[in-house]
Amino acid sequence: MGACSQTPLRCQVKSVKVLLIENSWIGFLKNLFMVCIVVYNCFALVSDKRYQRKEPVISSVHSKIKGIAEVKKEIMENGQKKVVQSVFDMADYTFPLQGNSFFMMTNFLKTEGQEQGLCPEYPTRRTLCSSDRGCKKGWLGPLSKGIQTGRCVDYKEKQKTCEVFAWCPVEAAEKAPAPALLVSAENFTVLIKNNIDFPGHNYTTRNILPDLNSTCTFHKTRDPQCPIFRLGDIFQETGDNFSEVAIQGGIMGIEIYWDCNLDRWFHHCRPKYSFRRLDDKTTKESLYPGYNFRYAKYYKENNTEKRTLIKAYGIRFDILVFGTGGKFDIIQLIVYIGSTLSYFGLATVFIDMLINTYSSKYCKSHVYPWCKCCQPCAVNEYYYKKKYESIVEPTQTLKYVSFVDEPYIRMVNERLLGRSLQDVKGEKVLRPQLDFADLSWLPLSLHDPPLIPGQPEEIQLLDEEVHLKSRDCPDWCQCGNCLPSQLPENQRCLEELCCRKKLGACITTSELFRDLVLSRRALQFLVQYQEPLLVLDADSANSRLRHCAYRSYTTWRFGSQDLADFAILPSCCRWRIRREFPKSEGQYSGFKSPY
């Protein structure tokens, strides 16, 4: 241990002092809190698998749509309506997309026989005209179908629009057909192949099980593991109508969640499917409803390049794969147990909060008088005093005052501004209880003299008879023994303090003051107790004994060393000590703040 203390890094250990409260009710609350923490930690350990090392899933997705749609469309031919029937298969209504997405066309608009040339623009506010002045050659807007030639030509009937160089005839701004042309796509099915991998656990699997029935169709309860989905059922799961969405199109999310337990004793790794509408459902209120895009089919006729422009409406399916795979790991288990140990400290915090709450001034004045069942909590005040020690910030204005005719101490934490310290009210502070075992250091002469048989025991009390003050006594003095301060005028108010608040006998006239404060033998004992080999001359001895007498008085009247450091001695006591142990020069420095 000695060698350890000589090293630069001293071998020291700091430990916390613990207060043991023997109370059945508080003990029951703490134990109940601890049991709840244990139950919660065990539940989280098992349910959330906190003993496992988790790894996010890595996946790839491939999808296939199957179904045949019959499309019937009315057209005008020779002034008569005619129904044209056609069949759409997978090559007609599916389009490859990047990422884990696929598109299913449900509705469309066609503009056939387009070829590049000159033709009137579709009528809009920017393209309507009455003469060539309303058209600007070479003008091209973001919504234009082509480049204006500067001419105003007939469009239809009495309407005139600017001529453009574009794919003619230009596309007309029409609404999507209702009902949707491919409304029968509700019965189409899509097969989703999802391969996943957890490289950290060296585990690979897919959503197609070995015993899969190829004719199955996904159902939330009857067949939740089937990877074949009917498009209409997907929209039913989200509360939407496929026929309504098919008109303008939309975006649907297919979520595949993997929560894999890769432990041998509880192995389980199966996907969970869910569905979510990703676009704005309020189609009528949104500015750009649904989901659509344009594409063209090009061909040549009489050596002229032509095209068929198709505006496709449909549903984009985004397949979202997420999840984790976990496997037992001893390090994760140790880390979790170590982290949960801190939760047990919450029990102590909870008990401390109860003690602080039910020992507050508000509870004593407002709760306990009205709530009889809360009165047993008043014992928390006792626990609070034992556990907490209030410390006031040691400012330059902090002072403590004790009057012999008051049972408490006054704390003054303000500037005096010329007022006598005697007249400042301050804040009342309870007087610390004195540990009488500390009186064992007193010299033998201060111990109780032996009792004489037959003689009654006498206790000297302070004379409470009111004495008339002399004319030379300051106005603030109440005992008649105070003297004016020798400090400068701006500092005198600090020493204008009497031992009493009201008229009465001075504390310096008591026998206890003489024995505890003025006894030369007792003070020498205290000085030599700290420095046994101290040798002083007469003047130095008076200085040491005088300051020791100051300290003896403050310790006696204020009890606590923290209060004694900022204590102000009454003028009568200060001058009585100075007369007993005078200074050769006769000039005294007065009170000095320890900080």
C-alpha cells in the first residue's frame, strides 16, 4: 500500500455513502419496482430476442403476371358507332421497370396514324388565334405539341389554332375511358419470387417453399405463404376498389417482411406479406391524379415513318423487402445484461423522488392537513434531512446571525446598503442539532464538578430582567454592552449587531460564555491540541487565543462549521473577547469572508 501511494497515479478508490432506510412501506415499494424491472427485462429478452446478433436482409425480386384481357372499344366509322374487339396478353399490358417494381396497364388512349408534318395545334388558351398575328414563328412552349410556323389555320368547325410542325394529327386532350378498358385485369395473378441472404449468418432462402401448390392463391388466413397474388385481392386488403383505381391508375406497395430466427432450437424464417396504397387516394382533389405515361409504336407505310401514340394508365407495383435475421451470440447477451443493470438504479431514483415530493413545503401546508391517508408520508421529512444537506452558494454577501433570544438562525444574503445588520430580517434557518459527544475534548476543569450530597443542583440562567441602556450605547444595541465599530464608515454596518433582538441581559454576562469562550485554559488546550509543540510570545499568544475564542463562540452558537465560516459575531461578544485578549496595536481588521 505504501509503494502504491508513491506512484504518480495514486491507488485510491471513491465509494458512495449509502443511507439505509428501515421502513416497511418504502422497502415494499422498492422491491415491487425491482420485480417489475426484472419482469420487463426478461420479457424484452425473450420477445425481442435481445440475445441474438441481428443482420439486415439482402434480397432480389422477380415477378411474373399472368392473364388475358378482352378489350372492347367503340369507334366512329362512316358516321356510325362500331365496337372493336381485341385481346391483350402479357406482352401488351406489362412493361419492364427498374428496381423491384412492375407496371400493369389498365386503361389507355390511342392516337393512330401520326406522321411528321404541318397541322393545327390542339385548342388551348395559348394556341387559339383569329389571325396570323396571334401566332409566333418558331415558338415552342413546354406544353406544345410542336413548333409554331406563324400561321393561323382552321382546326375544326369555327375554331382556329396556330399551325405547328409536329407528329400529326396532334394528340387530343381527352379523359381516360370509364370504365377502364382492361377492367378484367382484376382477376390477373402475379407470381413474386424473392430470394434473400444473410451473409453474416451464412444463410440463404426464398419465399417459394418446397411443398408449394402451384395452383394456390394468397389469402391472409387460409394460405398466407402463397407467393401468387390476385390483383383484385391486393386492393381489397387496402380497402380500395380495383375498378375505380384502374381508370386513372395508381401506385401500390407490396411489403415482404422477414423476421428470421436462425437458432437451431427455434428455427423459423418465413415471409409476411402486407399491402399499402402509396399514391394519393383523393384522385378528384389532386392536381395530377393517378399514374400514366406515353409510349409509341413505330412503323412504315408507303415508305413513310408513322407511329401510334399510346397514353397508358395503369398500376405500378413496388415490392418492398425488409427484415432481419438473428442468431444467438454470447456477446450480445452479455451486453444486454450489462445495459439492464442500470435500470435497477431507477428504483432508488423513484424512492428518492417520493421522499423529495412528500417532504416539500407544499405537501406540509396543503396536502397533509386535508389528506389524512397521506399523513404517514410526513416521515419522509426525517429521511430527507438525513439524506440531503443544503449548501448555500458562498457569495460575498452571505452572512449568518444568531440572537440569544431566538431559537433559530438568520441568513442574510443581500447588501446592507448602509443599514445596520441588527435591523435586517433575513431568512430563518433551523439551528443544527449539536452532537454532545463532541464536548469530550473540553479540559477537565470544564467537566461537571462532583455533586455534594444534600445540596440542590443549580443551573445558571441568563438574566431576563430588562436593563436600561446607557447614553453611550448605540441605538441598535439591546444588551447595553455593545460599542461602536472601528471600521471605515462604509463598512461599519456589518458590525452593528447585538447579541439580542429585544432588550435584555447580555450573553457575555453568562457563566457559560466565560467557560466556553473566555477560558484561557480551554483555549490553550484547543490551540495546543492542533499544534502540540507550538511556542508563542505574549502578543502572538493573544492573537491565537483571540481567534480561537471567535471560533469557539461561532461553533457554540451556530453548531455547523459551514454556518460558522460566515457567522457575524455580535459587537458585545467581539469587544469582550478583545478586552480579554487584546492586540498591542489596538486596531482590529473585522470580519473577512472565507471565500
